[in-house]
Amino acid sequence: SLPFTQYAPQLGLLGVISLAVAYGIFTNRGWAPWLLFILFVAATTFSMYTLIVVGFTPVLIGLSMVGYVVLTWVFAIYLLLIRRKPS
């Protein structure tokens, strides 16, 4: 229902990929790091594009996009470093 309520389809796609990554991380699946990388690239691209187009005109949107991209980078690096640690 997101496209019918004035939301861009990429928001739903990012949500679905985020849920799939969360499932893969919690169940320790082998494909989770690859999907995490795809989510990392997609979320960074979406956030940076939003910041460039919208800018900081609405301050709340600008700050939320900066927070989103920073948290995406921090958690992606954190999870990939944990995944590489030998058991």
C-alpha cells in the first residue's frame, strides 16, 4: 500500500531487505553478509540522494537522514567485523 499513499517504492524495498537481513543475522545464515552489503549500499544511496535533493530545508528530515546513514554505516561495519571473528 506504500505506492498508493504517496510513498516512494524504494522505502518498502528497504524495509523488506532490512527484515531479511535481520532474519539472516539472527539465524546466522551464510547469505546475510551479502544482503547486508546490498542494504548498506541501497540505504547509503537513498540517504545521500535525499540529502542532496531535499537538503536541510526541513531540518527534521535532514537530521534523520544523517542519523540513518551514520547508523547504517556503524552497524554494517560492526556486524561484518563480528562475522569475521573466528569462533
